[in-house]
Amino acid sequence: MQPVRAECISTIIILMIVNAHAIQQTKLQAQKERTRATTFSGNPTMIKDTRLLIEFAAVAQAGSFTLAARELGVAQPWLSAQVRKLEEQLGVRLLDRSGRRLDLTPWGAELLEIAAPLRHQTAMVLAQVATLANRAKDTLHIGLPPSGVDAVILKIMQDAKLGAHNDISVEHSVSESLIGRLQQGILDLAFFIGTFDLDPAIVDQMSICPVYVELILDQHDPLAAVPGVRLAQLEGRTLSVFPRRLNPALYDDVVTQALAAEVAIGHFPELNLQARTLSEDIDTPVRIALATALGGSVAPSGHTCVRVLDVDGCWLQVARLKSNSLGVVRRSFWQAARSFATRFSAQ
């Protein structure tokens, strides 16, 4: 075996030193990369556009630039540039693009914990703003019973400063039907006569004013000249009564007392819900109608209205769904109705 020459040993030692140095440099470079991935080197206070954070969250949650771009409705190259802009502003790498998959760096994972709630909250706020804007423009759908309350509604509209510039839709029907359409979300507000069992957890309900029972009499009828009439004064005559479905409790009260006073009961052949008046072809000389303190009974030509003294009236009420109480027009109308009810009760 030949002895190793001194120059060979020196060469081997030099190579070992160079190799060790290269390994050390590689380790230092890797450490720098890890540090850069978990440490700010940019100026985060310069991030003025929070959309960059929201866009990054979309990419990170989708795990794909393509899917995130489709969800956000933007071009994929533009979205990629936005994320790079955020990385430059922060001075860190947020995404590892080296493999087939799009992975988060340690800093990207930490930032996602902050940006994801921001994205969610922003989406919620934008949805609420859009809903509010739409409701400000939307038609206000109001349901009214077909009897004697138009004067009250007009007064509330005036107090709410609603007019031709607002799109207001009015539907006339019996109270039970109006409540059903309110619960279905078809109506924003439903005015109804009488008492109904509504769930206070779902529906806001408010009493507006009393509703009185009146008789519509021929102007030449002897009773037309008196301020008030009792049903017993109609003994032997026929009283035409509104359909029971308009207000079952009030109908039963009127009919029970009328029959006890030996008054025959007839019924309106038709109730004109559009005009809120009784059909002109009803030839029964005495008819029942409803009115409020602001008036409301519409007497045909040649007739007059007289209050019935011995039948308790009921209350005109208004209801809305708690889930449908937002919107400038809705709030204005509800507040005006509340003010009207307060003023009326104080009189």
C-alpha cells in the first residue's frame, strides 16, 4: 500500500471545508426563507385596500385561483396579480405555488384566520345594504279591509309623508285573508278589524282606533234624522248584514241582537272590494256598515249613516312581520301609525 501523499490530504481537507461551507449556506438560506414566510418585512400600515385581504381569503378558501376568480366574477390573471400585490405589501409569501396544489405558507395560514371573518362580515354587510336599498325602492304592499278605514289610512300616509313619489300597492280583502297574506310575506302591512291570535314572537301588532257599527238608511227614513239608533227600533224590518267572513265576532254580535229584537236578517249579495262600497243594486232599506272616528262609511246617493248604539264595535289594528320591518318606507309608515294611535288614545 502506497503512502498517501501530503498534497492529496490537503486537497481532501479543502474539499471537506468547501462542502461544509456549502451545506451551512444552504441551511442559512432555508432559515431565511422560513423567517421571511413568517415575518413582516413590508409595511402593513400601507394596506389601504381591504379588498386585497378579501380576495386572498377567497383564493385560500377555494384552494384555487380559477375557482376563486369564478366565484368573485373576475379574471384569474387579475386575481393572481392582486394576491401578489398583497404579498409585496406585507413582504411575505402567502401561497406556495411550486407544486400542483396551491398551499398556504405558515404566514398565509395565519393571515387566513384574520381575513376569512373579514370576508364573511363584508358579504353580510353588503347583503344587508343591498336589501336596504331595494326596500327603499320597493313597493309598499298594504292590505285593507273593505269597510270604512280609508280615511285613517290616508291620514297615516300623510303623517308618514308618503305620496306620489312612493310606490304603494293597496289590496282589499277580508281580515282573515289579509292576515294570511301577511304571514306568507305577500303583504308588508295588514290592517284588519277585530281580534286574531297572532304569535308575538313573529308579528308586531298595534291597535289603531275603534271601529263603530252604523246603519245606512234611506234619507227619508224616520230613523235617519236621529243621532243614534238601537237595533230594537228596527223591529219588524229587515237588516242587511255584511258577510260573516269580514268579521265573524262582530257579525255574530249584530245578528244575535237583531234576532232578539225580532229583526229579520238579510245579506249583501256582493261586497265590492275594489270600490269599498256596497253594491248599488241592494234594495234592502237598512244596511250595516262600519266606520271610524274619522268617518268611512260610504253611503249611496240618497242615503245617510247613523251610529248603532247597542252593538259594541271593535278595533282597527295593523300588523307586520318582525322579519320584514326594515326599510325607510316601512319604518316611516309604522311610526306614523303608532303616532296616530297614541294621539287618538289621548283624545
